[in-house]
Amino acid sequence: MSSGPALSPVQVGLVWKRLLGLMDEVAQAFVRVAFSAVIRENWDMAMALIDRQGRQFAQSSRSVPSFIGTLSQTARALLAEFPAEALAPGDVLATNDSWIGSGHLNDITLLRPIFRDGRLLCFVGSVFHSVDIGGAPSPHARDAFEEGLTIPPVKLYRAGEENRDAIAFIAANLRAPEETLGDIRAQLAAFTVAERRLLAMLAEEGIADLDAVVAEVLDRSERSLRAAIAALPPGRYSDELTADGYDKPFTIRCTLTVGAGGVEVDFAGTSPQIERPINSVLNYTAAWCAYAVKCALDPAVPNNDGAFRAVTVRAPEGSILNARRAAPVWARHLAGHYVPAAIFGALAKVAPERVVADCAAPIWTAYFRGQQPDGRAFVRMVFLTGGHGARMGSDGPSCVSFPSNIAAAPVEELEASAPLRVREKALRPGSGGAGRFRGGLGQRVAIESLSDTPVMMTIRHERVLYPPRGMLGGGDGAAGRNMLNGADLPAKTQVALKRGDVVAFETPGGGGLLPVAGRDPAAVAADAAEGYAPAGKDAPA
């Protein structure tokens, strides 16, 4: 209930824009003081404002979409354990529980209340990826207990003071605690910026609280996406895709039921969960559903709880997209990142102008763990992007992350922080799928170990057996490939690198769109001149 005067639409718009700018400033504050490269360089994080009911309503523009999609669920779970009325200024709640968070233990969610004159205004929340969460994360894990430390809902700070027992328990389970704990404390600094800036803004605008603004923003977002959905012909539209999987491929079946009231996404018929860490929890699956529908039908709508209301998600319990506790989920993106592709495949039957062909997602990652020359432990994660799918009217961009929006770290940062040398980083010619609009190119990255002690490398890659699909007559992108000293390497494996070993990654290319016969001759000539021409039977003559 708002205690201030009613706000005009103009003031609501101004306050909304100021909130978005505020959250961008808060995110920058976090990134600038973060300890880990995965935050400083990759931006694998999210910052958002959440109302007293646990609804996310404003976020930083570079927030990872899946984190935004799960943050409200996590906030409500935390508030169920620590009711809002019992919280005090300076309290900070935390969890990384995969089934109430963003789907795996490496993502830690923090929530801090913001008060004004003793009254709770809202919360500032964040999710960040921690490379080190203890345990023995591995593509061979059989259950979630192998994957690291679970932090149940806990009050990590009490009235601004660290809960030393909780901090000590976390630190004792980590190989490099100074980095993870440093990132936690960096977020607290950012939270202080959020509180200070928000209270100043409300004073300047003469607003007693945020209730009216939040209600208007969420309702407008909901109406906008529902209107975009209602513009589609009502009906049921389906897609099915096959993914590499672990010992054998798995299938995702997706059916969209489109009606005037919204869209239901149903994954009935999807493969069951497996005893390997590629399973997705429902929170994570639902986040990618909402994001994919928004991207295709109403890309300008804010990515908040209001828009999420228009999308209902169903997945059979015990399936690879709704895994039961305690299935292994460390690499849950290896299933979850296929969700937008399946939704786009279904929408292509009714709105082909609004979708893209398959991208190289799931994004590739490589973990390197070992010792620095001075004996200190290091854990580094490298993101490897591939080609984006073609879209109506445009070729797909090369080496772009989708559906996640993380950034690639500079080569120099990796080489300065670990005994590794990047021998090659180049576009992969001919890897984009052919079509009237060509898929984006993948890349080739080669990394050499310079360590006198073994470096344990863990990779977890898809699209090696089943490449990104072309759409509406376009050609498939090139499949990915992993090599160690020139010999093929399994896509999901751990291997100890010795000094001088060179591992090479060739990421997949994006799928093409529409038959290649319709490609502009000038674009064909440009592809040939630049070495981008698709290879194989689908290439233009």
C-alpha cells in the first residue's frame, strides 16, 4: 500500500528509467570491485530490485537472463525461511540450493532489505557465478552431492555483521576461498550503493515508496507480452530436437499452446533425467522459456515478473528439464540452453519472421585447475562462444553468446592469472550454415599448458554429434570438435594436462535460414572473398 500521492504516467516512466540506470550503476560497482575474472570480465551475474512480495521489477541491463528469470523464485524461498517482517537493516540472506536457485551450486544468490524510516521498501538481490564451490565438479558426477557445497537459506549477515560461523563453513569447503568470499563482499559494497542511490532518488521524486511504480511496471509488462501473444493465430505448435547427451542422445519435445490469455510451454515427451550432470531444474527451464518467448514476440518488454506471468511452463517431473532432487545438475545449461531453440522451432511454424535458426548454444566452457608456480591454487573458467543462427533479413553474427549474454575474457587476463598460453584464437572459416541468410561462424581456440605440475582440465560441450540446425530450408552449422595434441577428445571429459600439451576447441557454427538458392550474389562473393563460405553440399555453387 502506497502512502504517497498517485503518480502520473509521466512520473512512472521517469522513475522506471531512473531505476534501470540505478541498477546499471550498482552492477558496475560490483564488477569494479569483484575478485574473480568470471565477474570482472565475463559478467556472469545479475543485479535486481525485488518488491516486498518477492517480485523482480528492475534489473541491470547486462544481467544474465536465466538469473533474472530465477531470482524471484529464490527470493520467495528465502523469505519463506526468513519472513520480511523479521528482517533488520543490514541483514543479508543467501543460498545456492540448485532447486530454489538458478539450477546449480556455482550460482550464489544474495538478498538484502532496503528500509526507509524503519519501513521495508524493497530488496536488492543478486546472483553471481562462483567458479569454486568445493566438491569435485565433473561431467561424470552421479548425484548433486558430488558437485560441491550446498548453502541452504541462511542469514549470511546480521544487521551488517558477518555471520562468522556461516562464512567459516563456506571458506572451509573452498579451494580458493579468498576469491568467492571476495565476490560476496563486493556485492555488499554494491548493495550499499543501491540503498544510497534509491533513497536519494525517492527523495528527489517526492515518492514515499515504490508500490505504485512496481504495480504499474509489472502490469504494463504483462499486458504488453499478452498482447503480442494474442496477435498470433491461436493453436498448438510443436518442435522436437535431438542433443548429444552423455552416453546416448536425449530428446526435447516442446509444444506451445497459444491463446489470447498467454502461452503454455509443455515439454511432455522430453527424455528422462540421467545420472550425469546435464539435468536442468524447473526454475532454470522456466526462465529460458520466458526469455525465449519475450525475445521472439516482444523483445522490448522489460524482463520482469510481469512479463513472466504470460508464460506457463510444464515439464514432466523426473525429465531432463525438471530433474528431481538430488540429480546431478552442475552442467544444467547443456539441457537448458536448448529450450530457446525448441521454442523458436515451434514458433517458426506460425511466426517465421520472428525467430532465428539454431545457435551454437549450449555455450562451451573449459575449466582449468592446478597450481601457480608459487604453489597457490588456481581455478579458471574459459567461455567459448560459437556462431549465432541466421535471422530473417540478416546473417548470424559470429562468436556471440546466446541465450546467455556473458562476455569473453581477454586472452591477456587468462595468461596473466594461470600458467596457460593461448596459442590461437581465430574465426572458423566455413562453419556457418548455408542459406539465403548464413549462420554465424564459430571459432578455433588453442591453449597450451605452461605448468610444471598437472593442470586438470574439465570440458562439457554439446553440438559435437548434432550440430545447430538450419531453419526453413537453411543448412546446418558445422559441428564442434575438441582436440588434445591433435587427437580428438570427448566432448565431456576430464584430462590432466602436462607442460607443453595443447588443447584446441572448434566451436559450432550457427544454422542458416531459408534455401541458399535465394542468397544475394554479392553476399556469396563476399563470403568467398573473406573465407566465410559454408562448406559441403549446402554451399552455393
